[in-house]
Amino acid sequence: MARRRKSILSILFVSFSSLCFLSPLSALSEYVPNKRNAFGFELGFTTFKDSTSFDLGATMSILGYADLGLQYSQISIEDPMIDDLSATSLSLFISAFPVKQSAEIPLSIELAWGVGFAAYDSEFLDYVGWDMSGTSISLGFSVYHRYNATPSFALVPSLGFSYTRTKVTLEDSYGNSIEESDSETGFGFGLPFVFSISPSGSLIFRPSLFILDGETMFSVSIVLMGLF
């Protein structure tokens, strides 16, 4: 039984740790003018190997230089060992832009930190009385360049790097537990499309790719942003 628990833990660890990487790339301040505040709502979808994630997020930009964001994700995992396996995760991230693009500086630079929590659920885990949870801590570095194609449309290509430390814990009904921890690095590319829909509002379409251990993760999201 302990060997089976260890095998299942390894499978779920890969699924959770892989889906933790995108949070540091969800910046809002890159689209916000300096000394203005903004709030954004985000709806997204992520796929990686046999895992898919539907994401809801909210981010606040402070003076166009710092972000505070919260993201909720519902993750589905296809695995031959466990049917109907899913996870719910909640992530918090903070980012800062020490450098913003200007007439003199062609790039914006973002530094980010994030933490995530996840809880797994399946009929099998309920049947055997096991509880599984995961935590992660991420550090990110990204660069952006904004190209204003028209007064109401812009492209903002980005390149990001991330380091994530993840721990997954499996505990039985007697209080016995095993853990697995690891750290990974990856890099990603994004190409957001920014549409100005009012003097204080924008609609942002954000497709991105992330490379992790030779595998490609794809993410797409839509953000509705308002200045205040």
C-alpha cells in the first residue's frame, strides 16, 4: 500500500508542479500607464500533457508599477491509475516593474513572486481515505516590449523565466503521510493583443507558450481591464 501511495504521489506531483508555472506571467501593470491604478478580471485555459486547467483571476495594478493578483483554478488530470481525478488550486502573486518602457527605454522588466495551494479530489482517494494537497513557491523574471500598431490596438510580446519549488503531501486516515518535493525552471513566450475599448478600458487577449522539461504548455486568457 505504501508503494502504491508513493507511485500515485509521484504522478500527481508532476501534474500540480507543472501547472504552477504560469502565475508569474500574469502581469497587469505592463498595460497600465505610469501613476495610474487599474483592476483586471481574467478568464483562462491551460493545457499541459494530460492536464487541463480552467482559471479565474483578479489583479490590481498600483500606480502602474506593482501588481497584486489572486487566481482560482479547476484542474482536470487524465490518469490510468485514478479515474475522475481533479484538483482545485488557489494562487497569490505579487510583481513589481523596476523598469517601464519609455521613449528612452525599449523594454519593461518585471520581477514576480507567487505562492499556490491545491487540494486533490477523486472517488478513489475518497474510497481509500487519503487526503492529498500541494503547495508551491515561484519566482519569475519577465521582459516586455509594447508595439502600438494603431491608437486603439497594441502588441506586447514577452519573454519570461520562472523557478518553482513544489511540495505535495499524501496523508491517510490514520495520520500517516508522505511528501515529495522538487524544484524546476522553465521559460515562456507570450504575445498579448491589447484592444482599447474606451478611454479607461481595455480588452486583452493573451496566448502564451511555456517550455518545461522539453514539453510545451499552452495557455490562453482574456482580460478585461479598467483604469481608475
